[in-house]
Amino acid sequence: MLSRVQGKGLLRAVQTARAVRCGASVPSGSKPWSDVELPGLRTPPPIVQDEEVYSYLTPGIKKTKVEDLASQWDNLGFSIRPLNGYVQYTHTNRKWDMGTFVPAPYILLHINSGALHYGVSVFEGLKAFSCKDGKIRLMNPSLNALRMQQGARKLRMPEVPTDMFIQGVSEAVRRNKEFVPPYGHGAAMYIRPLLFASGKMLGLAPLAEEYTFFVTVMPAGSYFGNKGSEVGIDALVMEEHDRAAPMGTGAVKAAGNYAADLDPVHYAKGEGYGTTLYLDAKERRYIEEFSVCNFVGITKDGTYVTPKAESILASTTNKMLQQLAMDEGMKVEERPIDFDKEIDNFEEVGMVGTAAVVVWVRSLTRGGRVFKKDKFDTLSRLRQKLTSIQCGELEDKHGWMLEVC
Ligand code: COI
């Protein structure tokens, strides 16, 4: 039988050899031709020579060249590019190891893993920015760590402690720092931490015995493209689809919540809309969330209103925008919003999230009715403040930014 570590050892040798063959650089101070060990990494057990073992190959990967990105910093879009590698931690025997840096963007996964079969997986999205003073900073990573911990509890996975989360995220950024978009291009390094049951599960009990936490990074522009944020997006209200049940997994960043939106959002795009808007699953009356973003409305009297429900994801961007609105003396309300009764009272509607930042929703269609939103002044001002803090142009009064290198 092949043990996990033996299999990984073989895979890693192949991955790294290939990565190096394809031009991957070996960070200074590390052993060449092997994965880079973060401090204190577990020592794999020795391979017993007379055991039969499997071995696996990964496809050859062409690593992104930073020179090729030089002309793309203003138009990165939101896509995956192979960089120097990712950070991986493994949880076995009730404890996390100290982490590894792995070059090739592949993992060796048991075919019965809990993530593959039962969706035991939560992810995060946060960003690192090249700031005006030449430093690279993360925005508010402890909020993401806390949200991932809530998700872990909901899906019965081991929690990733906040310091380990921040260490993993920082290490992933540092080891890919040449790919962090330079200051002045309105782009950032999008960071995707993922926690999932990599161990096998045939039924729902017992739980998996192995979990993986990894952090991948990618240089990214706006999720909805540069145009989307400027000209606005049309949203289609979902009448026949729900994103999350009232007491289900909607409030955590479970992978399955996004799977539930795939059919609706592709239908909406086919009909010419830019996104979906979900109402509460029980009554289809209260506003919940856009496809990948929180809803924010600005009323005619200038109040910042965002929905409150157990099934809505607590957006970190929304939290910070609320703080910026309060700093300006605006009234902020987090409460149920009855779509039919209130939609006309909003002068501005925006969708907010890490990847999208703040995007103007210029129309919402429910049934045959179209509600147009021609203004975007207040939300655009708040977006400007947030992005100015991110790149160090505006004072970080709330201590949100964390220097990584
Ligand atoms: C984010 O905004 O960070 C998200 O996780 C949404 C994702 C679908 C891009």
C-alpha cells in the first residue's frame, strides 16, 4: 500500500523537476529541486523499499513570466496564471503540520476525498496591494481567518488558527511577490485560501482524517472587468432558484453555495444580464445577495442599507465600507429589505465583495418590471476611499492594512 506521504514525496519530486524544467525559480536559501519547506515542516516517514508503490505525473506547466505581464497590469482580468507556487498545510492526527511551498498547481487527492464527494470545503478571498511607499500589504486578513473558522465549524473541519492563516497567506504573497501588480494600476494580488477534507469519506460518518489548507495567489484586476465597474451591471432577480436555505450554509463561504449559483448565473448571462440577485428562500420577499457579492443600497435620504439574514455571507468589504460610511457621518442600517416595498427608495444600488470591490448595479429586473438606478455617486466615493486606503494613498485609520514585505 502507498502511504500518503510516500505518494506525495513521489509527486513532489516529479512536480518540482517539471516545474524547474519549465523555468520555475528556486527561492534563494532553499534546497534546489525540492519543495521549499516552511519552518518546522513534518519529516516524512522513510519509504520501505520492498513495498509496491504508485507514482503519478503532473502535466508540464508553463510558468507565467513577469515580463509578459508588464503590458497587462491594467487589463489583468480575473483569471488563473501559474506562478511560483502555493502554500500547503496538512492536518492529520489532530494537528496541523508546519506547511510546505509547492511549485506545480496540482495536488494528489484520494478519489474518495470528502471535498470531492460531499463538498466539505470552504474558501476565502482577500487581496495584497503594492502601496505607494513600495511595501506590499494585505487588507484585513484576520476577518477572513475568522470567517474561515466559522465555515470550518459549520462543515465539521479543523479550524485554521488566525496566526497560521496569516502566516500562510503572507508566505504565499512573499514567495510570489514579483507577480503582485505594481502600484498605480488599480490591480492587486488576489489570494485564495482553501480548507477542505482531503481525506477519504465513504459516508458522512466517520469524518475524514486528513484536511488540507492551501493558499494560492493570482494577480487580478476587476472581477466584472474594467468596464463593468464603470458602466454598471444589470441584475436579474431569481424567482425559481435559491442560493441558500434560511438555516443552511449561506453564511459561510462553503464551495457548494457557489455551485448553487452556477446554473442561475449562466442562465442570467444567456439572457443578457450581468449577475443574479437572490431573495430569501422562504418567502421570496427579502433581498439576500447577488451571485458573488453583498447588496448595498443608498436611500434617497443618504442611508447605507444592507440586508441582514442568517443565510447571507458576511462580506469583509461590506464591513469596511460600512465603517467608511459611518466615518463620513452617514447612517448605516443592516436589516431585512423587502424588495417590492423598498427597491424604489434606493437611489443607488451596488454589489460589494473582495473580487468585485464595489460595482454599480444600474438595473434590477424582477418578473417583467425593470428598476433602473442611474446614480452611483455615494458608492463610487466610498469605493474610492477604500481603494485609496488599499494602496496607501489615504490614511489607514482603522489599522486594516498589514505589511508583508
Ligand atoms: C470574492 O469576492 O473574493 C469571492 O470569493 C467571490 C468569488 C466567486 C470570486
